Amino acid sequence: MAVRTFLLTLANLLIPIAILVFATGFFPYKPFMPGLAEYDDLGWEHQMGWNNKSVADAPFDRLVFMVVDALRSDFVYSQGSGMPFVQSLIREGYALPFTAHATSPTITMPRVKAITTGSIPSFLDVILNFAESDTTSTLATQDTWLAQLKAKENGRLVMYGDDTWLKLFPDFFERNDGTSSFFVSDFTEVDNNVTRHVPEELLNDDWNAMIMHYLGLDHIGHKAGPNSPNMLPKQKEMDDIVRDIYSAIENEDHLQNTLFVLCGDHGMNEGGNHGGSAPGETSPALVFMSPKLSKVTGSWEKKSPVSPKEGTEFEYYRLVEQSDVAPTLAGLLGVPVPKNNLGVFIKEFLGFWDDERDRIQLLLRNARQIKRIVEATFPSLDFGDVTTREEEKDCVSPSTGQDLACKWQAVLHSDLFKILQFMQAAQETMSSTASNYDVPRLIIGASLALSSVVLSFFTLPALRPVSPHGLYYMLILALYSILMFASSYVEEEHNFWYWATSAWLFYLFVSASRKEWTSNFILHPAIMVLVLHRIIRRWNQTGQKFAGADDIVHSPLFRGSYSIVLWALVGSTYIDVTNRLSRHVARSIAAFEGLSGVSLGDGPYDDFDPNRFMAFIAVLPLGATAFVFKLGFTTLDAPELTGGINRDLLNWVAGLGLVGVARMVFGGIGLSAFWIAVAEWKRAKGRRKNVDGNGDLAVALFDLLTLILLTQTKAQNIPLYLLFRLQFFFLSMLNLDPVSLTTTTLLLTQTSFFALGNSNAISSIDLSTSYNGISGYNVTLVGILLFVSNWAGPIYFTAAGILLLGGHGGAQSTRRHIATSELDDRDWVREERAHLERMARQERVVEERKTKGGGWKVWSEHVSLMTLWTGISTASVMLACIVLRQHLFIWTVFSPKFLFAMAWGLGFHFVVTIGLSGLIWGVGRW
Amino acid sequence: MSTTVIGGAPAKPRAPATPIDLLNNDTAKLYTHMHPILVLSLYAYQFPSIVADPVTGLTKTLIPLSILQVVYVALCLPPTGSGSGSASGQPEKRKPGEKKKVVPGKVESGINGKIIPAFLSLLLSTVVAAPLLTTTLVLFGAPITTHHAHTLLCGAHIAFLSIIPLVYVHGVDGATWREAVALLLPLDEVYGGMLGAVSGAWLGAIPIPLDW
């Protein structure tokens, strides 16, 4: 026993170490070169006839940079676009259109970094995007075109819109007005906040760069997808702003050398979300506008609207990299290219310079700057300035680094084309970042995870005799570890769990039928759980392949005036929880009355009517506050879900101040937990030694936990908890053995995770409820709330699984202490007798479970099975990441999966599977 | 919910089911090996049209499949009520005083004893088993608002493949069917075929997430 505990502890300690070691090797911290770039000698001065440190004259001295969040290419360029003015500029040759390829992760902060520094942000930025206050993520000390423009003589910047920019560039802006994207239901206010500054800023001439970041279009996408009826009006609104700014550039003297850039930071998929690497998400529009551009576009074919390139969905015009914006802006505005840039000057603009030597100079500065990064990455290779003209080399070398070195040497004695070729090759090589893995660490991490698997394997409950359910558990684990190596299965992981759960529940039905046949088999508990499972899996459509397909949440059932249906379900969920809480409080009243002289011990007095009534009155404010909070939050967050509800009521609720209400809910839950715990402790102390409690406190904690989870769940998902509750009830009727319960727990935790709308994509992380009750930004609290809101389903079923394991709170929760010896033996009671005997047997089984091995044996067996699962899943994700580290999808599919595996392994396994379940199991024995 | 207990406590303990043997004649022994090949080649032949247009393809395949299955059960399997398969070849034991049965003509007995049960099991599979299996498919995740014809045809195919032989040999005895659900029947050619068809349908869902 002691050896097992030791091995289990060791196996559990190895998991976080393995994860951390692996993570440091997998997401290496990318060092960046500090300081601002300056023009330096190119070394070819005498050959080309340049003056030392001379710079080709820049055509522009002012920049208006307009970012429209999630402006996908087709929103601007396609036939159905709502931006006719931009299209007319393209036709007239005053605008140069591109599709700017955004690399994954397609979320705002890393994209802004890419646009401004020209570098390819490391995946670490995803985590930093959530921990926004983190100072390492600011660009204050990095070289960007903003810093370059600010460093210029009379350099002043102004910024309006998304406050991500203010966080990235603290104290950069002369004037600013940041808007936060807290409620995505806000389509108009966020944008009006930006637009109202535009007219007056266009009259000011003290700035040389104005940055605007509009969020409304992204919000519409998140709410209702790219085909929302609000989408076209929003595009028209943006088009009008472009028209205003463009006509100011045409008419105002001080703006005549202004370059106007309109771009999206990322696109959106068919569901309106972003973060992954679907074509829609990675294809934002990029338009450069100025009357002066007619010099460049002169004789070109100018067409708009157009259709995307053959075989692609969103590739309009030429595809450039998003990072190309940085060197292009630097060249056009006459500042040095930012130091960490990996972008390539967009060659269409070379037409601004008539002298070929100016063009070469421009590109060569860009190329030299990139070469410095390449040199730092491949220090062993020779990038020396070989000036002797050699024979043209065939640059096909075995290693990418050598290939680059060779291409660089070609640059030194060749033309524009060779320079561009080198830069493009360098960009491609450097953005794959494959060379940055710390492979030994990856291997150490994976081997630690594997040794945890081996250790936990020895702590498993007896493997013999081989039982079908034990076999099924192992089968799930084995299949899962294989699936982790296929990108499609990682993206569509929910399918695996839905599939395995259906089969498992059907197996439970078959296995129960082997023991006794239920005449009405359609109503068999296992079949009922299966039916519920079928409904639950359709609640939220998740995954990549069918993102945005029909599901229950998006059906008209809950929308508009029908939303009363949703709120009826939400209301009943809250009433159910409140009602169950009142039972616990009633018991606590009885417990305290018992102390004050009135003799009420354990037993039927739990449901003593006056107490129940008093308790319900006492708990009602808590339940009602929680419900009002949900209503108020939804009014602001998702007004389309509150259509059928009285306007005045909603206005009153929305005016309450959500932070305070949320705090009241959490405070009330804490207070109730304390009260009930004290009462149950008194009851447990008052009981005779040999009488066991019913584990009422465990059930009470479970119900309070449910209320927390409800508070952290979006309104449209709350009815799921009613279904979860029913599943729990039917499962408790099945009287499963411990291994089956662990299997069920595992399957349902995973199923509920995906059913609540999560997937293995960064875009599925829901941030909306993670600020409940918090007014400022606090990494720890927001992190906890974020975890609870996204892992709400798994947390629920972990607790439910422990209750089932301990035999609490289900259909057979109240112990009857049936004395079989006193039973009558007459014919007409024989059937009843058999029934009672069966129940007595089941009670004995549960009883034995609780007392075995000091009461913790069953729990530790559950934990060792779950540890095996966590170890195997973590190890297989790690192995997949090692084996497939050169894979095309490593940054889009496998790295996000590893981030999720980290959260499962560190957050879920430790805090929930061990911490929370240990707590519930412990108090269940009071 | 009332429950009846199988085994142990109930008043009438049932004899454990015995495996079904094939008919003891050469045609049966030969055809039982040809049948899977025929069924498989039917699907292989129809595969392009099923992929091109699932509803039409599956509907068209259903008719030859039903003929193949009816022929198979009639040729190879002992019909329900004939006792265990091995008994059919042996001389009939008569109890004292029992009337000697009128032995029907060979063709007539063939029709009465085989063709009619075969068609009855086809009918039952279509009317009862196919909807039941379709419901099960929906329960396992088949779409509920769209693709009704697809799901129904899938259910019908599984029913024809797995249920026709089972109905033919076991009839509609409730207890036997309960045993079939509870995996208590002995694993013979018929029952094994059904288990194979059903678990094959389950395993067939594996490639769904793939996008090639």
C-alpha cells in the first residue's frame, strides 16, 4: 500500500515536470535584437555611385494606418463587398490591393506585432496575449516602424481604437483613446469611439502617423459570423470612413504626401472566429491608397471587384506576407527597416524610384538587415561579403542554412531579382522556426512523461481478471495516443469522444441486460444517458471541419422572441440548484436546532417542512442573484438571446453593475459553503461512532460548485447542466463498479468539454466570462476564472464521478439500512424481498468501497487510473510534437493541442482530478 | 420500472441456447462460402454508384442484397422451429400416440418451410429492424434533421445483412432476442455475422474526421 502511494505520488509529480521541461524546449524564448536600426554603409558605394549613408528619397512623409479587425480579403475585394469606394480607387489606380497572409495564431496581439516589427511572433505570444499585463510582451524596447517614425524629426503618433496598441506601445502616442473589446455584442459604440476623432485629427498637422483600429467588424463576426445581416452595413460604414480620409488627403495641403493603409489584422472562418489557420482566418485584406500611387500603377490592369485566385477561397490579387508591411512602410516613409524584420519590401512599389540604383539600394538595405538575423541563426555558416565574381552557383544545398548562405553570395554580384530571391528564401526559412527547438529537452520531457506512465501503470488496481470495462478503458487510451499523431483527429477530437462515449453507454446497457432484463428497455437508465448524450453532443458545433454548421445553440429555438424558451430552461436549471441547496440548508438548520435543545438528530427530519421552507427562503436570494447576474450579463454580451423578455426588466438588470452582482454571487456561495460545512461538521461529531453519515456535505459542495460553474457559463449553455444533472441521476441508477465509474468519468469529462463548445483551437477559448466580479486586471483571478469557464463541464463531471464512486446524491443516496434477516418470507412479498435484497447488496458494495483501505483505497485507484490517462495523453501529444516538428501544421494544430494538453495536465489533473475530487471524497466520509 | 430476472431466480430456467449449425447438405456447405463473396462483390460492384449518389445507389443495391440474403438463409440455414440445425437431418422421433405427420411434397415443404420464413424474415427486418436500427444510428450520432434517406438506407442495409438470418433461425422469440442484445447467444455463423455487421458499422465512423 505504501509503495503504491509512493509510486502514485511520484508519477503525479513527474507530469508537471515533464510538461514544463518540454514546454521550455518547444517554445524557446526568441531573443530579439534591441535598439533602433540606423542607416549604415552598404559597402557598394563606389560601385553604385551612392553617397555614404545616402537614402533614396521617400515618396511619403505621413501615414494613416487603419486596421479593421478581422477584415477578410473578400470583404473588400469580392463582388458582394460593401466597400465600393475602395474598389473604385483600385479601378482608378489610386490603390494597390493585396491579400496579406497572416500566420497562425491569428489573434490580434501577435498580428499587430507582426505588422509593426516585421517579425514572426513566437507561439509564446499566444499565452502572453491572455496575460495582457505582462511587460515582456510590450514592444516598447523593440524596433518597430512606429518607433522609427517617432524617432524621426517632428515624429508624433496618435492612436484611436483597440487598446492592444496602447498595451504594446506604452507612452508612444501624443494623443490616444483606447477602446477595450470587453462585450462583443457592442457593434457600434467601439467604432464611434474611433470615428469621432477622425475629422479633427485630419485637420491637425502635428502628427506623422495616425493609427486607427476598428473592432466592430470582428465583434459582428464573433456574434453571428461573416454572413450576419450586420456585416454589410458595417463594411459600408468602414468604406465611408475611408472615403472621408481619402478625400481629406486629396484636398488638404498638409496631407498631400500621406500614405493611407487599410488592412485587417486577421480574417475569420465561417463561424466568425479566428485563431487557427483556416484559409479565411489567414487571409486579411491589405490596401495601400494615395493619389500618388497612379505613378506606380500606371499601365497595369486594374480590376475590381474580382474573384479569388483559382483553387483558393480568399486569395485576391497578389499574396504577400503580413510582415512585408513593415519594410514596405519603412521604405515608403523613408525610415530604416526595423531590426527584427523578416518581411520583404513589396516589389510593386519599386516603381516610385526611377533610378535603378535607388531600387537596389532600398532592397539591399532590407536584405542586409535580414541577413543579420539569418547570420545569428546560422552562426557557423559563411555569409561573408565575397566580392570575387564566381561562377553562378546552383543553390540547392542539403541544409536550408547553407542554401541561404549561397543565395546571399549570389546577391552580392547580381540584380534586384537575386536580392528578392534571397529575401524570400530567408523569410520562408526563418518563419518555419524549425531550427529553434531544443530537441534534447523535448526528448527529456517526453521520457519523463513516459516514465510517469510506467510508474502509474504499477499502481493500477488489479488487472486480473481481465474485465471488459477495464479493457475498454485501455482501448480508449491506446486509440487516443494513436489519434494524436493525425492533424485531422486533433482538430476533430470531439468526434472521438462522442463516438467512444456512445459505444460505452451502449455497452453499459448490454452489460446491465446480462444481469437483468428491463421489460421496458427503451427507458433503461443507460439508454436514457445515451439519449441525453445524443442531445448534448449537438448542443454546440465544434472542431474545424464543420465550424459554423447548424447546432442547437444557433437554432432559431433560442433566438429572438423564442429566447423565452432558453430562459425558461435557464430558470429551471437555477431553480433546481436552489432547491437542492435549500435541502442542505434545511439540514443545517436542523443540526443547529438539535444543539439548542430540541432533539432532532439524523434521519427523516432532514426534510422537516418548516425547515425546508425557511431554508428555501434563505437560499432564494442567492439563486435569484445568480440568475439576475446571468440575465444582466447576457443583456450586454448577447442581446439577441434576450428577445422575448421585457425591455424594462432588462434595462433595470443591465443597470445593476455586473461586477458587484458577481461578487455578491461568489460571496454568497462562499458563505453558504462555510455555513453548511460547519453544520455538517457538528452533525458528524454528534453521530455515534459506528454510524456513518450520508456524505451530505459532498453533495452540498457539489451543488454549490454547480452554481459557480453556472455563473461561469454562457447563458445558451446553461440548459446543458440540466441534461448533465439527468445523466448523473440515470448513471446513479446503474450501480457501476469503480473501474466503470472511472471510465464513465473520463468519457463524460471529455465529452462535456467539447459539448460546451471548446475544441483544440485557440479560437475556441472563451474569454467573455473570465472577468466576472473583477473590475481591474489581475492575472491570477482572471486565469482562474478563465480556466473554470472553459473547463466547467469537466469540473462538473469530475465531482459527479466522485459522488457516484462514493454512492452519494444519486437515485439511491438515502441509505435504508435494510435488515435482510427481518424480512418476511411469504409469497406476495417475495418479489419485494428480492428487490430489497438487491438494494441491500448494492449498499453493502458501496459501503465496502468506502471503508476499504482506510477509506481512500477506491479513491486512489480512481486517481491512479486518471493519472495513467493524463500521463498517456500528455506523452502522446509530446511524442507527436517531436515526431511532427517539421510538419506543416505544427504551429496551427499540434502546438495549440500541446497548450491544451498543458492545461489538462497542470490545471485539470492536479487541481480538479486530485484536489477537488480528493476534497469531495474526503468530506463525503464525514 | 418492472424487471424480470434472467437466470438464477426465475421460475422457468431456460436451457442455454445452442449454436446454430448449417444445414447438413452439400449445397448449404458450398453456398455458405460463396455467399460472403457474392455480397462483397455486390458492394464492390455498386461502390462507384453509391459514392456518386448514395441514396439512389443504396436503394438499388438493396434489392439484389435482399435476394442474396433470402437465398442464403433458405439454402444454408435451418428455419426457426425446426429444432437445432443438426436435428434436421436425423429421423424424427415421435412420441407414443402422436399422429404421424403428413409428409408434404418436397417442393411444397421447401416453400412452406424455407421460402415463406425467409420472406417473413425479410419483411420483419424491413418493417421492424430497419427503423429500430435507424433509431440506433441516430442515437449514435447520425444527423436527425437532415440526411433522413441516407440514414434510413444505412439502417436497412445493416438490418438486411444482420437481422434477416437471425430472424430466420430464431424467429420472434422475445427471450432469444433479449439474449441477443445481452450478448448471451453462442457465437455461431449467424450471430457472429450480426455482431460483425453492427460493430463494423460502429468502426466505420472512424474515418469521418479525416479530410482526404
